[in-house]
Amino acid sequence: MSAPPLERLPRHLAIIMDGNGRWAEQRGLPRHQGHAAGAKAVNRTVTACRELGIEVLTLYAFSEQNWARPEDEVEALMQLLHDYVHDERFEILDNGIRLTTIGDVDRLPAWVRRPLQALCDESAGNRGMVLALALSYGGREEVVHSVRRLAAEVAAGRLDPAAIDEAAIARGLYTAQWPDPDLVLRTSGEARLSNFLLWQSAYAELYFTDVAWPDFQREHLEEALRHYAHRERRFGKTGAQIRDEEAPC
Ligand code: IPE
Ligand code: IPE
Ligand code: MG
């Protein structure tokens, strides 16, 4: 297919990378092999998004709730994250990617957190695509965190409660510097958000595919982007209003 016209690309694409475990189980493999295959899909997707010109790519890699999984599975996921940082260092630095994280990364074990933080720091001055890994991330937890900070400001007498608006809450979110996700994509047939970017996705387009994350290829990404390019985002207005606004003067 031809690439979607650039002006219709999402600026911020957020992906819920789901289905690794079932992919492995269907093949009689241990779940961690599904995660390993999923890591390859991460590499393909990062490259494709960078080449297409996505500004911000947020990947849901590990939720706050995923800590409740069996210990050996959590361990395997941490090892894969560690290896990703090690193996993709040059891919990230050579291509101007700015690696960052969202979530409670202090919960990650130090042997993962340190090299991850080092690569985030090293790539902080890059001006290409932002690659945000959602790690130990929960959307509700994120909103609570922002509100708690505002409450502390109020308690200290520095903030008038009447001044708390949407922008004040958004400023306390991990994503404060970026546009809200335009498109949230989830693989493996599940049609739910699972605590991902709840506040930020208020007007995101949602796209669900049955393809399991380890099988996710560039063609599937392009298919999703093609769907996105044809959607009319109305933000509460009428279609006629939107078409008027978009019409050349
Ligand atoms: C997504 O795949 C990866 C993580 C949540 C870490 P899953 O591990 O959730 O795969 P399924 O949904 O069990 O198939
Ligand atoms: C969401 O997937 C989290 C990630 C993809 C990292 P889950 O597999 O954990 O979500 P549920 O439990 O099916 O809702
Ligand atoms: Mg899952």
C-alpha cells in the first residue's frame, strides 16, 4: 500500500501490545517465548513508526497490574527489557530517537532501571521520534499522582482550588509535554484499555486488531494508519462544522 498522506498521520500513536502469552500457548511454548517474540515486534514497529514520521510512539510494555503475574513471568519480562536497552542502544542513538518512560519506574529492579535510565539520559537531547515505554504504568494511578500533587499545593496555600482545571491535572501527568494520543491501537482481539492513558485518550481514535502482538507486522500498522486517516474526528462538534474548519479558505 502507499503510505498514508503525512498530514493524516497520528502525531502520537499509543499501542497496547497484547497477546504474547496466548501466542506462545497456542504453539505449546512457555509464555516467556511469546514475550521474546513480542520484543521483535517492538523493534519492527519502532523502525516503521520512525520511518513514517510518527512524532510520539507510546508502547504499553508493563502495567502496574502486571506485577501481580507469576514471579517467573515478571522476571522474564524484566530480562527482556534489560536486553532491549542493551541491544537497541545504537538503533536509538543513531536514529535520533528520544527514549523515555512513563509509569512508576522506581518499582523496576535496579539492574534494569539503571541502564534504562542511562539510555534515556543519553538520548534526551535527540530530536527525532519520542519513544515512550509505559512501564509499571497505570492510568488511574497517574491521575491520582497528579491530583495528589495539586492537593499538596492547596494544603501549602500556594494554589486556589478554584484554579484547578483540566490543564492543571494534565500538567501533572507523565505525558504533559506531548500531544494526547490520536490513535490507540490494541492487538490480540481484546477491546479494552486496561488502564492505559485513560485521561489522555478522551478523544483518541481506537483501533483493535485480532493479530497477536508477536505477529504484528508493518502491513498491520499501515492498515491501522489507513483506518485512522479516514476517520473524522469531531471533538463534540458536527461533521459539517469540522468540514468547514478544514476547508481551504
Ligand atoms: C502482553 O501480552 C504483554 C504484557 C502484558 C506484558 P500478554 O502477556 O498480556 O499476552 P496474553 O494477553 O496473556 O495473551
Ligand atoms: C495490558 O495488557 C498491559 C500491557 C499490554 C502491557 P493485559 O494483558 O495486562 O491486560 P488485561 O489484563 O487483559 O486487561
Ligand atoms: Mg494480555
